[in-house]
Amino acid sequence: MRMVDLIELKKNNGEFNKEQIQFIIDGYVNEKIPDYQVSALLMAICFNGLTAKETALLTQAMEYSGDIIDLSMIEGVKVDKHSTGGVGDKTSLVLGPIVAACGGKVAKMSGRGLGHTGGTLDKLESIPGFNIYKEKDEFIKQVNEIGLAIIGQTASLVPADKKLYALRDVTATVSCIPLIASSIMSKKLASGADTILLDVKYGKGAFMQTKEDAKVLAKTMIEIGKHCGKDTRATISNMNQPLGNAIGNSLEVIEAIHTLKGKGPKDLEELCLKAGSTMLVQAKLYENEDSAYKALKEVMYNGQGLKKLKEMVKAQGGNVSYIENIDNFEKANVMIDLTSKQTGYIKTLEAKALGVVAMKLGGGRMTKDEDIDHRVGLVLNKKIGDYVVSGEPLLKIYARDKVSDELLEELYHAYEIVDEKVDRPVLIEEILK
Ligand code: URA
């Protein structure tokens, strides 16, 4: 088989078989096929797509390119959840504990943030001592004992995706639905859970700009999951504005703690309860979403969810006193309000622009190996549909040092304020299965 013939085949809109896809993935991982040939193929895929069968075959070839995590030593149904990424998305910090408090087994491998989107691991590391590295046996023991562990992906998990994603990033081939679907699903399948819930986001702060594209991506991933015998479902949620109010690592952990006391922002609470009910039904722990929702709300308001978070933090070496008393989190040096220059209703709140500012403040990475400052970020005071009076704060900035006028301007431009009343956006559009 020759790679050049396979590029030609896809250029002419042909369909690959299993052997051809295996040849490409093996050849690329083993460095027999060079980047430039794979780049050409990726671009041909962007233009001509992959069939559902090709996408499933590609996902499986990628899944088996490295280690597969065997979670069979964990008793019960192992549930996993994945978000396609957004701004202020601290769902896992709330969802993991409440699902575990209702009997779910959450053995989760998460990622770091890159660009304007945050990552669960960076958020957890703002708790001093929290260790995201665990040997497999320890990881399994922790989930068996407390029902919850969140760790980093090992280097040997889906090496094909690591190489392909890095190449896609520099060849303008990230935004291609079959490539995104196979990238996400290969990692989820290799992580070994029995059920998968995908939170597919759309809007200005997400990978998918439109609801329609988000649904196509969700359906593509659900099909892959079905093909591999896993119960896979998806929430389609709006990321035109940040989720909750906090953006930035320790600020988001603090917001997650408030939410686990029943005092969090309503949009975050609602997403966690809805996604969590689907996960508990997938795990067959509850017969329907309504009864699961009730149980989750109870543990969110009676402290059982917060107790689970504390148990996980303790088991992973973190200082639990930070969860018990949020005042222990180190404060940013500078805290200032961005005030409104107009009176009216918030019509637009650009999630991506806010994510970029949080990153520039030092809360995110522009390159993979950069250090981040866990203290910095933004806390929103006003969101879409809210009324604001001139002079009132729109948000608070948490910074290392003086905030430039340029950055303040950039932030102010993230808001559009109009005279007419604006409806609050619907957060969860649909749940697909
Ligand atoms: N997240 C992934 O893991 N892969 C993609 O291709 C896009 C988002």
C-alpha cells in the first residue's frame, strides 16, 4: 500500500476500508508516514469528509494506537462525561461529586486548557497539593472506595490523537466534524468507561459555531459509541456566553464549591443536574431522568456532593481546608470592577473574548508548556438578559498587576448593551441519544 494512492483516493472522494485506515494510523504513529503526507490527507478529509463507517474505523484504529484502560476491577457501571470545551466550564467539578454521591462510579481522565478554553486539571491544581497523576491501581482503588477520581491522561493513551491533533492545529484542519468526533471518541473509548455523556457546546465560545453543527457532531459521536457497544448520549448546550460567572482556575473552583452548597449560578446548577440525571439513567441507577434529577438536587443541597469533593481532594493529596474555607485560596494582587458606560439590557456577551482576556491575565496558556497563575480571571456580574445601570459593575477583574486600558477596552467590547428587553438564552437545547 502507498500513502500517495490513499491521498489520491480521498481527493477523489473515495471510501477507505479497514486495512487502509489501519495502514495510515500505524504508519503515522510509527513514523513511517511523514507529516506532509498526513497533512494532505487531513485537508482532503476536510473537503470530502468521511462516511460513518470510515469515521468509526478511524476512531477504533486511533483508540488501539496506545494503551487501553481496563476499568473492569471497578464495581458497578463506570460513567464518563466529556465537554467539547468552553469558557467558565467547571461542570466536572460539580457533576463528578454529585453523580458519585448518588452511587455513580466516575473514573475520569481530564485535560488541560489551551487557548481561550479552560481545563479541569488546571482548575483542580489550584487546590494546593492536588495530584493529577495516579498509578492505575491507585486510581481504581480510589474509585472503588469513594466513587470518584479525576486524573490526567497518561502519555500512552491514544498516541495517534496526540500526533494528529498537533498536526491539525497547524494545518487548519481542526474544525472538521469527523476528525473532531474520532479524536474525542478514541480517547473516551480508550479510557474504559461503560457509558459516555458528551456535552457538545455551540456558539461564539465553542468549537461548533451553530446549533446545527453541534447536533451533527453529537450524532456522529453517538453513532461511533453505538458501533462500539457503549451507551453514548449528548447534551447540546449554548456557549454564546460563559457558563456560570467565574472564569479562571481558583475562581472556578470556588464557584463549584458554592454550587455544591446549592448557592451557585442557576445555569451551572441546571446543566449539572440535567447532565447528571442522564448519566445516572445511563448507569441504570435510576429508572428515569426525573427521579435522578431529584436525587442529584438533594445531594447538591444537603452537603453530600460537597463531601464527595472533599473525599476526592483528600485522596489525591489536596489540602481539604481550602474546600472547607474558600478564604484560604490566595487572592489576586489587583481586583477591579469594569463598570458599564450605558444603561440597558445585555444583548451579547462574547464568551471567547472573555476567555482570551482571562488567558492574557495569566490564567491560561498561549503555548503548551507555559505556567499559569491560578488566582487570576474574571467574575461576571451581568449576563445576557440582565439589566444594567450606567456606573454599575459588569464584572470584576482579578489580576497579577495593573490592568492596561487596552485590556479594559477589550473586555468592554465583549458586552453589547441595548435599550430593548432581551430574553435569557436557553442553556440546554436538547439531549440526544
Ligand atoms: N477536542 C478534542 O479532543 N479533539 C478535537 O479534535 C477537538 C476538541
